[in-house]
Amino acid sequence: MLKVLIVDDEEFARENLKLLLQEFCEGVGNIELANGASQARQILQEFKPDLVFLDIMMPGEDGFALLKSLEEKPFQLVFTTAFREHAIRAFKENAIDYLEKPIDIEELKKAVEKTLSMQSKKQTNEVSSDRMARILQNIALSNNVEKTIVHTRDGFAVLKNVDIVHLEADENYTTIFMANGKKYVSSGSIKSFEDKLDPNMFFRTHKSHIINILHHLKEFNRSEGNIVILSNDVQVPVARRKVQEFLDRLTSIT
């Protein structure tokens, strides 16, 4: 029976994957859960799992950093990821096992069956540092992850990009406004966010503003001086030099 470790910072994701393994996957025995890299390292030393399901986007220390910190990886590894299709190509090209969230039951069963087969042949599929570096480079180039880690004055927050309505610069800080009404103040510059966020989803309308053009744009009003109205009813200016580029982007997504 396989010993399995699930590493994910989201409690629902951990518990859901555990239930799927217990209900649909034969050959799975004990299952341990870790809420991050630090806890995972402790469990790995004592539990010695045969199979590890590892989330990539975790606050503080992500899945790649955890792997890099391990001298040995004597287990079958399956990444669980919310990366979009063209970023997932990086995993395929480097022969890395992954499951795309939300987890597909048939794909999960295949991952378990592969591990059972490799275990019977006394094989492992260790992920080398070079392979990890290639994956990271490809994902960075794709610039299209679904979450953003925001370092705040009090720590950090992991935000879903689809829920970010807009960002506003205020001197040396950036305020991120969310669809649920929450806002986060980050010490990062608005330019640093512009460089990281998906350009297909976000548009910098002004030196002080970035909006989620794909999910939260409600109205554009030229008579009021080139103003966009967002889903939270906030009005954001569009700089005169940005108007044509903005209109071109609207045409491309409609």
C-alpha cells in the first residue's frame, strides 16, 4: 500500500485530494497532509512517503523551493497546479507528472497506478535541479499564473488574479482592490505588479492604475474625460496617451 503525502497551503485542496484518493484510488494506504514546505520537510523525514502530491504556488516557500532544499527525493512526485494550459506545456516538455486543478479523478488514478508500477520495478522519477530550472523559466516566460503573492506590511496574501479588480499606486505603495471588497497594501511598486501580472487580463490605464480588463471592466465613458467604471463601481482614469491602446485591447477581447 502506498504511503502518500499531500502538500498544499489551502486546507480545502488538501482535504479534497485526500478524499479523492481514499474513494477512487486502489493501493493507497496512509495519507499525511502538510500545509507548507516547513511542515512537509518534517513529515518527509519521519513518514518517508512513496508518493508526494506537491502544490506549486504556496506562500513563503513554493513547491520548487521545497524540492531544491531536499538532498534526496526517494519518492514519486506529482505537481498539483493551477497554471493555465500554455504554462503546463513546461511540465509536458520536461516529462514531469502533474495534475491540473481542479483534480480530474481519472488523471489522479493514472498517477497512482504509475507510482504502483514504478514501485514494483523499484524505480523513481527524481526531478533534477536542471529540469526544475527549465520548468521555472518556461513558466516565467508564459507570465500567466492564476495567483499573485502580495507582500504586505504584516506578511503576505495569496490572491486569485480573477478576483483582483484594480491596483492603485500611492507613492511607494500599491493598493490592490478585490472583488469581495477587501484591499491589500503592498510595499511593491505598481511597475513590479505590471511586470508580473498576465497582460491578457490586466491593463495599465494610467501611471497610477492597473485594471482587470478581462473580468471587471463594466463601462468606458469618453464624455467624462476617458473614465472606466469597474465592477466595484470605482471610476479609474485612462491616460490620453493610453486611450487608443485601451480601445484596441477592448476590440481584441470582445
